[in-house]
Amino acid sequence: MVVAMEDVYFSYNEKVILSGLNLHIKAEEFISIVGASGCGKSTVFRLLLGLEQPQQGVIKKPGKIGYMPQQHQLMPWRTALDNAIVPLECQGIKKKEARRQAQQFFIRFGLADYEDKKPHELSGGMQQRVSFIRTLLTGADVLLLDEPFSALDALTRKDLQQWLKDIVKVEKKTILFITHDIDEALFLSNRIFVATTQPIAAFECMDSSVSKQQIYAKIGGAMV
């Protein structure tokens, strides 16, 4: 297992969020996490990133994990290319070499003519692709994607879902993906972790062969 949580307990301001949670994820899996709003999905990410510590239990994970937030968080004064290379600069790589390494991703991901554009000059889909390149350049084998397409229009979102599915096959990364869109989870994932209780004591694991209605039934018809 590349990522595991074993009997993890976490509470915040006396509210229990996770209660004895266990999860196990294999290398190169694409796992989507769905559940009612506020159920604790993002808390799982915060624990894996080390931003929070469990009160009980054990978390097993690689030393390096990449994170892509819901909003792209690109710096408006930097070009797309210079936004992408931030992880490399943080590793002490000189800017010229960092740009060289990032350039190949811009070519592969259909952004070859946009390296020198500022974020406001890019479409929403392009901004998210730059954000994903930045996440890849952390060098992490495990990537946490937190609702990365939720702010996009429906057509752009569908395009990026297919784009991400194709990219993941090539990059061979392990992906944990929070989404409010069950169709998105079914399209992208090997397995879907459904939070059916609050606090989360366990995820119900379902594969992509299940129906949208089956997942809705597991969460009581709540919006996710």
C-alpha cells in the first residue's frame, strides 16, 4: 500500500470528524472521495498533507505528496511558465533549468504557445492545466486533487476530465480526488470511496461499474 490510514481518529473543537477510519490505497490507483458537504473529505487531505495530526491512529504515506487546490492559486504577476516552476525553485533548482524541465509539460499538455501568458490571459481550463503541471513538478508519486474542476463550465469540465484521464495513464501517479460530481467520479476512478456517516468511521468502497443512483442511495440522497 502506498497510502494507508489505520484506526485514525480526529476531532476539531470537540466535534469528531474521523472515528477509527481505515483506508488503503495501492500505487497508481485513481480514487475519488464523495460524500455530503462538510462530512470530512478535506480533513483526510489535511491529515495526509501533514497540516493536521490525528489524535489516534497511524498514517502511512510517502515523504512527498503533491496537492492541487480547488482554485488554481496562480500568482498574477508571474507568467504561466514561471508559476509552474515554483516547486522546482523551492527545491533549489535554478530558474533556467526549472523552465527547461517545465517546458516539456507545456508542450505535452497543449500549452506550448502560452508559457509567457499571465494567468488572467488564460482560460479557466488552461489555468487548471498550469496548476496541474505545477503539482506534477513537485516530483511526488501521490497527488491529492481537491475539486479541481468544480469552478469550470460544463464543456470545459468534460474536456479536462478526459484530459486528466489520459494524462494519468501516462504519468503513472496515484491520485486521490475529491469531487462533488458523481458522474465525474464514475468516469475517472478505479474505486470510489463513499462517506456514508458523520463522523466518518469508514468509507464504503465501490468500483466504477456501479450506477449514480447506487451512490446517491448510500449517502441518503444528499448533495455531494
